[in-house]
Amino acid sequence: MPTSYVRYRPDLEVPFPDEEELTRQVVQAMLHANQQVAAKHRHGLRDAHAKSHGVLAGELRVLPDLPEHLAQGLFARPRTYPVVLRLSTAPGDLRSDQVPVQRGFALKVIGAEGPRAVEDGFTTQDFLLVNHPTLPFGNIAEYAKLQGLLEKQPQQSDQQLQRAGLAARAAAKALTAAHRPLPPAVETLAAANHNILGETFHSMAAVRYGDYVAKISAAPRSANVRSLTGKPVAKRDGESALRDIVTEFFRREGAEYELRAQLCTDVERMPVEDASVLWPEELSPHQSIAVLSFPAQEAYSDERRRWADDVLSFNPWHALEAHRPLGSIMRSRRRAYPRSSEFRHTYNGIAEHEPSSIDELPQ
Ligand code: HEM
């Protein structure tokens, strides 16, 4: 029987009770943590994913001959778009790369034409991906609890965070062996310290995919990055191990990643409003939609770091209407990202700017 993909309709989204108030609380708590970190460094950083490890220029090549269900939105025609990629780690502070934390893969596609999800006048389509398929705190009420955990982090040392990670990984191992579900806090803290370039990155939450609904992911495609999957970061590599991995790799060679869409086929088992639910691959596989290629380059010059960290903002709401972010987590991000961005740009006295050409990326 042919697969039947769920059609996008606005009522797939159902506002969460008290969503406005919960979002306000989360954004307020984030701002508080952000102020503490800025005071520590005398510089405003992102409230999440503060530490970057590489800023890459590349291309997104939409695959030719995509079937109708995949030839949607940005991927409707076999075009090539310039992209900027910012690689990061999740804390809203500059932690040692020996602390195992989630990695971020923030992609900015330049030259995306079409109606916007919000009228921002931009021509960018951002996809913000993390190396875990689900957000354990999957709706705004649960996320508000995570925020409580994160807010304590500015006062914790790298060693305390390292110990918390070790304890969480031991708990995750024991619970998995006993076939028991992982509590969200354990799942969040149990990240492994693996080479960032070998990871697979996920949108965790859903987006509109033209006429359909999908989660987006990026997986290593070329053999050189596939061979890095699961390779631990060596202890001796120090505080900036991830930056060194990325810069040394791209000084020598380029890499390709595969961009994929997992389309929703069942609204009950693949919910839009709960990002903690893993969409089963037996119901709907990840299907290739584009190739991301990054040639060999100087991946982290001071000019690039300053531009990506201090000028740019990546935001899931920098989006075409065809890729409107969906669900309460995504809706809360509509308020959180501009607030964080505004804080650091004001604190640093640097104007925010959204690029319209890849030529703006410094070498
Ligand atoms: C689906 C779950 C999520 C994913 C995959 C995700 C991913 C990311 C990534 C990759 C970045 C780094 C962007 C960059 O390189 O500039 C980022 C930044 C950020 N995230 Fe999230 N995030 C998620 C949920 C949330 C939620 C629920 C909130 C708060 C309500 C949030 C708040 C932030 C903030 C404030 C920033 C910094 C924005 C800036 O100052 O420019 N994120 N996120």
C-alpha cells in the first residue's frame, strides 16, 4: 500500500494551556542567566549554544527528481543555495570541550524565496539541529522545568558539570539495560563527548514541509566524516578540542552531509505538540532531500568567529511559510531567540544583521 503522508493543516497545532505565561517565564529566566554570563565575560553571549567551534561556507544542493512528497518548499526544484554553518555546543556559557554536552549544527540557507512564516523581509531559511533526535522536555511546561536546571549552570564549575554528565551516563546505561525509560534530565545530561563532525543532527521538533509535516536531520555522507562517528574527543586535546578538530579537518579536506526529511504519517504516534516523542522510523524513514557540501577552508578565522558569534542570529523562525516551525516548543522559540539576540547585541554594542549574500561571510 502506498504511504499516506499527513497533510499540513493549521489545526495540527493545539496551543498548550498557559502557554503565554510559561513562555514568558522561560524567556525571563533565560535573560537572567544570560545577564550573569555576560557579567562574567564582560561580553554578551548566546543564551544557548554560546560556544562556536567552526563557521563554514558551503552549498545545499537539492536532489534532482525528488518525488512530489519531498519536492516541497525550499526543495521544490533542484536548485543550489549558498549556506553558512555554525557548529556549537549547547551551554549558554564557554565551557571546556572536555565537558560532554550536546552539539549544535545551525544552518543558514541564503536566497530562499517565497512567503515568510513571519513578515521579517529576510531571504534566509535557518535549520537549527542538535545531535539528539528528541527534546526530552518536549512541551513548554516541561521545558520550563529544564530551564530551572539550566539556570543553575552559570554557578557550576566545568568539573561539576563533567561529574553530572558521568553520573547521567551511568544512570542511562543501567536504565537502558533494564529496559526502563530515561527521565528527561538524565537523557539531557547523558550526552557523549564524541567528535562533532561524525554526528547526526536533528530538528527534534516538527516543521511544516510544504503540503506535509516533517522533522529535518543532517547525517554525515562523505566517508571522511562517516568514519568519525562515535570517535571520542581525547582528554589530552584540551579546552578547545572541538575547535581544533574542526579547523584541522577543514584545512586539509572538505565534507558532505545528507539533509533528510522524516515525514509525519500518523498524528498520534508522530505528534507535533510533543517533541519528546521519537518518530518511529518503521512508520516513516528519513528520506534524502539535499546534499550539503563544505569545501576545504579556514573554518574559524577571528573575522568569521566575530561575524557568526556577534553579528549573526540563527533562529528557527527565519523561515519560509512552507517550513513554519510547529508545536509549543517551536512557538516559544519565536519569543526566546529575538530576546537573547537583542540582549547580546545591545550589551556588545553590535548591530544584528541578516545576510542576503554569501559574499558577506568574512574569509
Ligand atoms: C527543538 C528544540 C531545539 C533545538 C534543536 C535548538 C537548537 C539550537 C541551536 C542549534 C542553537 C544555536 C544557534 C546558533 O548557532 O546561533 C540554539 C540557540 C538558542 N536556543 Fe535553541 N534549540 C531548541 C529549543 C530551544 C528552546 C525551547 C528555547 C527557549 C524557549 C531555545 C532557546 C535558544 C536561545 C535563546 C538560543 C540563542 C539565540 C541567540 O542568541 O541568537 N532553544 N538553539
